[in-house]
Amino acid sequence: MVSASDEAIHNALQRLLKRKGYVIMDKAGVPIQTSFEVGLVPPLVYLADDMVRDVDPQDELQFLRVRSAKQELMVSAHPEYTLLVVQSTGAQIAAK
């Protein structure tokens, strides 16, 4: 039986997967599902997590957002997986 919570998660994931790019990684940083070449993304996530722990050793990275002129990279960290979504910025969409 699928709960309302499971259905909401499934619907949210389906919306995210329509974005320009996405990666779902396990806690070791190994891609489970991806729509593009991962490259330097796992080291970026690890560096951000290390930076958070340097500020407060009891804290952990939960969300990271990096924006450039053309794209933004959003990372949601969870103890068992990491979800990364890449999308075009509004500036790039407006220029088309």
C-alpha cells in the first residue's frame, strides 16, 4: 500500500527529474541515477560538508546552492543519499 507521503515524494521526484540535469548519489558519492556526467560534483559536496564541520563539528551539510550566470546547482544532502539538481537560471531563460 502506498501512503500519501510516499506518493507526495514520488510526485516531487518526478518534477525534479524533468529539470535540465539531476544526480542521485549514495552516501559514498557513487551515482545511483544520473542524467549527465557527474565530474567534480562529489568533491564539491565533500568540501562544503567539511567547511560546515569546521565551523561547528556537531553540524552537518543539509543543502547547498551554487549559482552562476547560466545555471544553478542545488544539492540536498541526506545521511543515506545525496540529490543534486541542475537548472537554468532565470537570466538564461529570459535571454532565449
